[in-house]
Amino acid sequence: MNIKLDENMPAALVDALQALGHDADTVPQQGIAGRDDRVVWNAAQRAGRLLITQDLDFSDVRRYRPGTHCGLLLVRLRKPGRAALTARVSAAFETEQVQTWQQCFVVLTDHKLRIRRP
């Protein structure tokens, strides 16, 4: 799966996701850190990448309707430190059928995974 990590996700996730066979890059690597969310979103879409973010600006399922994009994973942890984010996202990618998340709106919490499909 092609993945773009927003700037609010730990860089260590790149290595963890690549070790699982995914093609992952980051917003800072692309030189668009600090830019408007639309710039980040458009970059992910142009590259055909699932965007992984904690940014609640991406939480409106009406705006990011399943089937209209390459995929969105919104991570919402109670204590979102780097280690916790890396562990939780890595665990989801190890145990779930993430290839089915293309074009989906996915919310990952401490204990749940919700997928809205097209």
C-alpha cells in the first residue's frame, strides 16, 4: 500500500510500515510541513497514497466521503505519544487487511477500528 504520513505522525512509522512491505513517505520529506491541509490532502491524492493523520480537520466523513479519495486513516489515541502511535498503527497494519482500506475513511482508536467503505 502507498502511504503518506502527516507531520503529526512519528517518523519511526516510515521504517515500521516499510518493514511490512508498504511504500511510506512523509509530509516533511515532501517539503510541505506546515502547509495548509488542502496542500497535504492534494499531495496524498496526486500520489495515490492513504493519508495517516491525527489532524481533526480531516475528521468530517461528509467532506472525505469514502470512495472519493485514495484513503484516510485518522488516529485518535488518548495518550498519543510517539511510541504509542508507532505501536498502535504498526499493530493495525500487522493484523488488519489494510489493502481493503483503499478509498475508505478509517478511524483507529486505542481499542477500536472503524471503517467506512464506499
